Amino acid sequence: MKKVTIQDIADELGVSRNTVSKAINNTEGLAEATRERILQKAVEMGYKQFSYVGLQKNVLVRETQNIKEIALLLGDNIAPSHFASLLLDKLKPELLQMGYSLVTHRVERENLLCRTLPFSFIPEQASAIICIEMFDRSYDEMLCGLGLPLLFVDGPHKRDGIDLAADQLYMDNTTAITRFVNDMLIRGKRKIGFIGDYEHCQSFYERYTAFRCAMLMANVPVDDRFCIKTNDRERLEEVLSALPDLPEVFICANDFAADDAIYILKKLGKSIPGDVLFCGFDDSPNSRIMTPSLTTVHIHTQIMAISAMHLLLTRINEPGLDFRIMHTETELIYRDSTRL
């Protein structure tokens, strides 16, 4: 059998040889999710020069320190500016103080298609599971059947009214959007649209329904031409380019969608906020430095981290509790993109 090399692993994952080397040698400066993904692939490919010893060493260290494992399942790469990255930065030390380590396992596309667990995840070693960016309902239902304490931070949309048998944590996606719509209506803005695939996840769905409900309660019709259901930048440019006119205001499912839309409209010769006002969601670092600075909704990641820890630990200690759904406070922040 051909000996598996670092280059083989790099080619399989589409990353550099140096990145694989850093993961194998436990070098600092590499994202934990990337490290776990590389180690998992190395084990799968039979790179036995390190994998068996490395995995055994990790287990031994956890046992020696009496640290219990909480498995973090990631459904997608999380950018440093993503609210979940900030949440995890705050959650990890809090859990460690309580005697739990957060061990990352990347759920690949193949895992989703075949309904299999990541190779690196051993359910018998985990005290609980926390899921982030896990929006495949069938896969999530499979996880619910494992019998482990389980927490979803956001999750698949519930447009069909079907819920998951697990605890769930969300930011408040309704109050700030409702206030923003009413503020715009008070200012005489009646043509308001929405950008983002509201079936991507429950948070996007709640933001969209908050917008629609606020308009409905004010007896102001929504022009569906201005509700653009996509998270794809190319598709968004296609739709925006084809619109004969624009709404007065766009609400976006998150700051990334707002950034894309503003960039596209500037390419089309439009002025922001001169031709259309914008509101995002997340209060990402880029929202403060982009031109114009973006009106958005701030997520308090510290309280989300504390809430996540509370939900996890109480579920571990009292597995018979009814399932809980928690929303944490958010805050509307006005900036230049709405020209107040």
C-alpha cells in the first residue's frame, strides 16, 4: 500500500502542505476547525505516522486532567467576524472553568449526505453536543436520536411548524427589526424590501417574518419584487440589475448580505443612502468601517455564551427537563446607511 504523505492530505482537502504540517505538528496560528478537519482526513487516509499516537495522547490528557468533553459540531467554516466565532471565544473558557473542554468536529458534505458522524467524533466520549451552522433538518434529527444532551445555536427554519427535540438558543431576531420597520414608516418610507434566503436558517426566517408582520400590522403592503430570496452574490447582482426601480429601504438577513448588496448597487451607479437606505444584522466588525457605515442589529455574544453554558449544563445534570428555546437580547444600532 502506498504510504500517505502530507502532500496527499493537502491535495485531498485543497489546502497547502504547510497548513497540513501545522495541524499535524500542533503548531499555533491555525483555526481549530481547520486543524480538526485536517486531523480527521489524515486518520481517514491512514496517515498512521501520527494519528493513532496523537489521538491516544489527546484522550490521555483529558483523562489525566479529569476534563469532560463537549463536542462542537460545525456545519460550515466560521469567519472570524461571524457572531459564532465571538460566542465560542467567550464560551470555551467558561466551560473549562466548569470542567469541560470544547472539542471541534467538522461535519462535511459527505457526512450530511450519508447521515454519518464525523470520524473524529466518538459519542461515548462526549458529555453533550453543541451545534453551530447546522441547518440540515434530517441530519439534525439524526443527532437528536443519539440520546446525548444537545444544544443548537440557531438551526433549520421552522416554516413548516416542525421543531427539533433539543434545546435551542437564538438571538432576538424580532424586536429590533420590528422597531426598525416602524421607524422607517414614521419617516414616510413605505417601499421596504428584504434581502436574504429566509429558508436558510431559523434566524433568517424570524427576521423576515418580523419584517412582514410589522408591515402587515401597519397596513402597508409589501412589494414582493423587493423581497430577494438568495444568499448568492451572483444571483443577487442578477436580480438587482434587472429591477426597474428600487425600494426606499432594504433590510438584509445579515451584514454580509448588506455588504454584497451595497457593493453591487454602487457598481450600478447607485448612491447609499442617497438612493436606498440599508439595515443589516449581526453588527460585524466590517459594518462599522464600511462606507457608509451600516445600520445593523448588535448581538450580545457574552450573554449568548452564558446562556449556552446554562442550557448545556442543566441538560447534562437534568436530562429529563422539557426542551427549551431561548432568545437573548439584541440592540438596533443606527449608522450612516440610514442617514438619521
